[in-house]
Amino acid sequence: MTDMLWETSVLLQAMNARPIGVPPSGITGISIDTRTLEPGDAFFAIRGERFDGHDFLTAATKAGAALHVVAEQKLPALGRVQSPILVVDDVLQALSRLAEASRARSKAQIVAVTGSVGKTTTKEALRHGLSAVGTVHASAASFNNHWGVPLSLARLPADARYAVFEIGMNHPGEIRPLVKLVRPHVAIVTLIAPAHLGHFRDLDEIAEAKAEIFEGLVPGGTALLNADDPQCGPLATFARKAGVTEIATFGEATGADFRLLNFAPQSGGAEVEAEIAGEPVRFTLASPGRHMAQNCLAVLGAAHRIGADVHAVAAALSSWRAVKGRGARYRLAMPGGGTVELIDDSYNANPASMRAAIEVLAGAETGEGGRRIAVLGDMLELGRHAPELHAALAEPLGSAGIDMVFLAGEEMKALDDVLAGGVACEWHETNDELLAALLKTMRAGDVVMMKASKSIGFAPLIERVLSKYPPHAADAALSTPSNADAPGAA
């Protein structure tokens, strides 16, 4: 029998709700999406930018919702609803109140993660590593925004030993209310990079917005910073201004508390040697890339700070792999024999993550006669900096020895212009044109990496490639869609 997540009497009190009908004694889960709703869940009718959950109540009932949480103002238009209803002033605000109650009852050690790049990867590595030493609850997919964080926190089981939450933002002031709900014991800032520069003046402003995460740390909590990030010093200053007394660092820099000593790339992964608070730790990574090792240093640093067995967590990381859209690898069978390796990094893109992906492609082993092919789409929300930052990718592509580059999107035209006469490059106006050209070009032995901002639509291109050339094996995890329009924040 599925464990009860919340007793209905507690829901009523926490959310200041009133019941209509006879509700069950409790619920086993919380859903905002009828496509993933499990029988026994409470369906919260959140209103998103494109959809209103109140329009999905019938579907929620058919899917087995134990009860619905609806807004008072919507009640007159609902008509007859078969399932019990809890009526609240505002559904999202009620969910946030439930999240607050969830945090109050929890005895878990809690880690919060933000940064311009690497948030979800670090969160998933924490989920995997900490599961070796206790029960772990973590945000689903990239549920890191104004509804994703309260939803993830409200889903926290009372008996979880550890919890990991991703917190993102697109504008200043967005992290502050979310981290004050989460109240973490450790707050990680992975890296400050030029993402969403269209909303900020410069990297200093991005760092200041990310530093809001320190304001929610519990007394005695740790700010965990990237020692190799030029913004490490300013972030530490912001942490101290927020009253944080425990500041620790991870990275390759001398003096880092959780330091990378050696990174040895292997086929499809790496051997890593680190020093965690003065103690040597060695572990294997199944996902390639120096940035993956950096993320795992943050994982081990957080594990140390919350009292988890660092060596057990490190050992568990050997079986952790990058997920769909964030570096997952597929080996595709070619019709004439041989294979093509496809690296799916299609979930999102900014200048820092583009450079990391290019570095991974450079280190990939090709087959006989194979080439390294980068397939790149626009990086969005860079504002006036967009032409310069797209063109700047010519340097890492050239120094990495990439054989061919396929580009799509108006912003990528700036890169095409500077690559002319250098790296073999094709620019295409549409994704369909790009895919047709790529499929004609691919041959056995090639390694192909695809990366762009999420809304550019490279994920469907990946699916079309996989449909045409089914992979031998795939290490991938599907994102969870939502009726509430669920893009994660950066």
C-alpha cells in the first residue's frame, strides 16, 4: 500500500481550505498535471501562462485524483465535480503554504542548488549519490521556479533523510522567496555565467541575484561556492552580508576546501582524484567532461557538510549518468554497418555550457574515419551581447579541432560569419533544413553533439534522429510535462 503523504486534516489547516464533499483521510501525492497524475493524488488546479488547471478537473477525476484543490473565485463556473474539493483563496499560494508546513515538519538535511549552469546536473548527482546513504527527495525535472519549488517541497515525505531542491531565476528577486521556503542547510552556487544577460547589466548583477539563495540558509548553514569562478569572492561577500558564517569552496584552485587534484578522461567517462576537507577521495565518472567532475565536487562538499558518508556518496557516483538533454549518449546503428555516437545536450544553452559541451565533443573518441560534428542552435536571452557571444564560440570550436559545424537560427549567423574559411560550417535558416543536411552527412565513426537553448527545438530533432536510427542503448530520463507551463528558470 502506498504511504500517505498528507492527512487531509493537515491539508485543511495548512492551506486554510474548506472542504466540499467528503474528502478521503489523506492523499498519497500531489499533482498539477493530469498526464502524470497517480490515483490517490491531490490535483492542484494551478493557473499557468497558457493553461488553467481548473480546465482539467474532469481529466484529473478520470485519472484517479483523490481530491481537487481549487480557487474560490473559480467555484461558480466549475459545475458538478465528482471528486471532493478543497477550496482555497489562491491555489498557488495555498501550495506555498503547504510547502511551508512541509519544511516545518521535515527533519531532512536539505541542499539547495542554483547557478547559471549545472543546476539540474548537480541536483541529479546529489540525488543519486545521497541515495547510497539514506532516503532522498529531490525536485523533479527542472522544477525550479515560482511553482516548481513549492510543489517539490510540498511533495517532501516526512521521513526523508535528505532533500535536494533546484532554485532558478530569470530576474532579480525571484530566488529570495523560494529559498526562504526551502531553508537549506547547504546552498550551492555552481557557476556564474552569461545566461539571461538580456535581463541583467552584467555578470555582477547575475551574481547578486543568485546570491539571494544565501538569505534562506538556516543558522549555521553553509554557502558552497565555486573557487574557480571569478565571482567566488563577490559571492562570499554577499553571503557574509546575509549573515552566513560558514563559507566553503570547491574547484581546482589552491586552497579550495573540496579540491579537484586530478582528472583523467577515460572512454565515456573519467577517473577523478579529489581532496575533500583534507581527505583523499577517488571515484569514477560514467559521464565525460571536466565540468561534470566540478559538479561532483560540489556534491561531495555538500555531503561532507551535511554529515553524509563522503566515500559512499563518491562510490555511488560511478553509476550516475547524464540524463536526456544534458549530455546523454546514444550509439546509433548505421544502415551500412558501424555506428554514430550522438550526444544529446539539447535541453539548454549559454556561452559557458556551450564551451563545456564543445570540450566534451573534443574529447570523444571517433570510429575509423569518423569526424567530430557540432550541431548548434541559438543561445537565447543574451540581449545586446548576443552577436558577440555567439561569434566568440569560434575560438573553442577551432582550438578543440572540431571537424564540422552545423548551425541553425538567426543568432548563430554571427558564428557562421566568423567561421567562414576556417572550420567547415553550414548555416541553415530552419531546424528542418539543418536536420536534412546532417542526416545526409552523418557516417559510421562520427560523433555528433547537438546543443541549443530549449525553445529553439533541438529536442524534437534528437527524437527524429533516434527514430530514424534506433540506438543500441540510451541513458536518458524524460522531463515531466505540466499543465502549468513548466519551463525551468536559469
